[in-house]
Amino acid sequence: MEIKGKIINDPVYGFLRFPEPELMRIIEHPWFQRLRNIKQMGMAHLVYPGAVHTRFHHSLGACYLMGKALDELKIKGVPFSDNDRLAARMAILLHDIGHGPFSHALEHSLADGISHETISELIMKRLNDETGGMLTDAIRIFDHSYPRKYLHQLVSSQLDVDRMDYLNRDSFYTGVSEGVIGYDRILQMLTVVNGELMVEEKGVHSVEKFIIARRLMYWQVYLHKTVLGAEQLLINILARAKELAQRGMELFGTPSLRYFLYNRFTAADFEQDSFHLEQFCQLDDNDVLTSIKVWQENTDKTLSTLCKMLINRQLYKVILSSNIDTELTRKIEKETMDRYNIADEELRYFVSSGTTSTSTYDITDERIQIAMKNGEVKDISEIDNPLVNQALARPVHKNYLCYLRA
């Protein structure tokens, strides 16, 4: 049966057109439809109630922006074929298909040491086999082996359509206006010089606003201390469930979730045995959340307490600071053990510490280049009176301490 194109109504951009039957074939695949049940922003909805949008929304939006970007480049005479356009749209459509439940929150909790990018590429290769090679060029764009470098830069760089969509979309759904960017202005200022993606000089201020918006969204939303605490609680629940499963305790869980609780895998295992990938592609937020609801009544006190905390939104109290005093940590650990009668070996589930960081603009990564009117090419941090200077480009590291509320 022939698959026709569709128009999808999106609250952020309006009507999104997908006239290509190849794209609709991907969108209608069960493994892509699974993204409807994976929240884009992990546990952020516990702080920003509107943040319940999904990876499905984001993937469609990023694909739409890819089309807009290529339309602008075509107007400027940048040469690419209809196949290049289709391949680029496929690559960005599938760039997040490897995300597991609750997106980044559980990145390494179920399949330890395997990034969502690795799983995305494995899924793309599997779908490529199923479709008779339809995704061959999309995979080459995704893994940076395609000759038109700027297509990969549109998929993954410091100024890609992935970031443009998630900043716009996450700002829209959280109601945090600091994340709003002039994506349409940036898209119109894109150009290609010597095969590389650049921004015309007159678009500098829009790009600077984009970079600053990203920084503000990270500290105000993505790394908000309560969001961080909620996600740490979710991580600790899965860690405890895995520990109990490895000891042989019988735990409730959907078949696919149990598969990852009772077994350990490496990236090599995923590449060598496609069954692991098939099981992973059955997982979404519902598997985890349903299990957590049931685990509230588990005989293991630690697991049941953590699950009740999450379900009832009795989250950790969180300290987020550039420097957390060691003595304070020890004091909190002792008070927690005494007050709640917690054994030393289980303390890590109730008092968690770590470091989080973000980089506004990574000068060691593939830089954002500005095509100046005089023919020069400059890095965004090297233009006259730059907002994105060396100080702003340095990563910011903060320590966090999560513990039970008194």
C-alpha cells in the first residue's frame, strides 16, 4: 500500500508538511511511534507542569526546521539534490530515536555505557535493512561520512536544527520565555562557504541570542535544582531495582524492563545481538512509571520508600553550589542515618552527590563560524565586541547534594 504524505498541526510552528512518503514510512514505524511515550524533558514536568511534550514532537519539529534551512540554502544557490534533502530530513527525524525512557534522565541507567546516539545509529541501520537501503545516505550524514559536511552540521553542531527546536519547544511548553530564539531569522542567515555551514555577518546578534538563551535554559530549566533532584531520585530507583534484581529478588516489571533489570549489556552486545535492540525499542516511560507505582509496596524498604517519594512528589532537598562543604555532607549523612534508621550500605540512595556542568559555547568543538561581508571567516567569539567571549565560553561546573527532607 502506498503511504501518502501528511500535514501535521504543531503548536509551536503551525502546520508541518511531510510530503515525502519515505518520511511517513519512518514516522509510522512502531519504533518511531514509541517516541510518543518518551518525555522530552525527563522529570522537568514535576517543576514545570506543562513540560509533558515528547521526543516525537521534537523530532517532527527538528525535521521541519531542516526543511526550512535547506529551502533557504537553495535560494542562495547552495547545490544539493532532492536526495540530499530527503537524506538530511531522514537523519534529523531519526537523530533521537535511540532515547530510552525519560530521555537523558535514564541515559545510562538501563543500558549502562551505551549512549542514545549509539542506539540511534544501530536503529537506523536496522531500519535501513528493513527498507532496502532507503536510509544509507541518512546514516552517512548522521555519522559525518557524507561528502556535504554542512548537512551533518545541520543535524549535529553548536548551531543545528536539533538545538533550535528543543530551545523553542521547551521554552514554549515550560513557559520560560528566556529560551525563545529567533530561529526563523537564524535560518535565513545561514550560508555555506567551502562546504561548511556558516552564518552571514548580519545574523550575528541572532546567533548570540541563541547561545545566551541556551545557557539560561540550562540553569533555569534543564539543570534546575529540583529537576536535577527528581531525576536523581528516578536514577536511584532504577539503580536499587537493578541491585535487587541482580541479587535474584523477584520484581514486577514489563517483559522488556525486566530484561534490562536482570541482565547487563555492553555496547558490543547491542551491536552483535539485535534482540537486545528489539527489547530496548519496546521500552518507554510507561514501563518504568507503572513498575514504580507497583514497587511502592515492595518488601524492600529502600525501594518502596524511594518509589513513594517520586509518586507523591516528595522529592529530595537539593543543594546546588560551586562548592559544597565536606563537613556539611557528613553532617547530613549522619542525620539521615539516625533519623530514618538507614543502614550504611543503603545511604547512597538517600544522600546523593555529584557534579553537573554546562558549556554555553564550546570553543574546542565544531565552532559557529561567521561569514563576514569582507570575505573573512571568523569564529563567533572573535567578532568585534563579542557577547560570546572567552569567559562565557568556559564550562560552568556545579556540585549538587540531594538528601531527604527533614
